[in-house]
Amino acid sequence: MNVLIVDDQLSVVEGLKNHIDWASLGVEGVFVAVSAHEAKEIIEANSIDLLLTDIEMPEENGLELVSWVR
């Protein structure tokens, strides 16, 4: 399983990536993005099973990103 964490604050995505034992949850890959644009590039290039996204981000918010994913 691959997870993508999206938040406009780098400290948030790095904190979630580095302080959760993803392997114990069956997660093989953890991707991070600091914008919806960057997240879309990652989604187009990788198989993402779980998306964790901030809702309030500049330019494009998390709800718009989720809508695009659908």
C-alpha cells in the first residue's frame, strides 16, 4: 500500500511521514507533497492507495484535489 500526504506546511508532512510506523500498518511507500499540483504529479506517476490531505491550502484546496482524484 502507498500513502500520499499533502499539506502546504512542510513540517506537517515531514512529521507525519517520519513519526508514524508506516511499515507496521502495511504501508510500503509514503509520498509527500506541499501543494495540490505536486500531489497530482505524484498521483499520475505512482499507485496511491490512501490520500491524506489538508483542506485549506493556497491555490487549490484539498477538496478540489479529492474531486480531481475521483
